[in-house]
Amino acid sequence: MKSFKALLKDLPAVRGSASVG
């Protein structure tokens, strides 16, 4: 399982990409 901090960092990045894209 990915570290909690890694998940928190990935979530906004993925959501940001979806919003911009």
C-alpha cells in the first residue's frame, strides 16, 4: 500500500489534471 502522504499528494494532482484537462 502506498504511504498516506503519497496518496494525499496524488489525489489533488489527479483531480487537478482532470479539471484542467
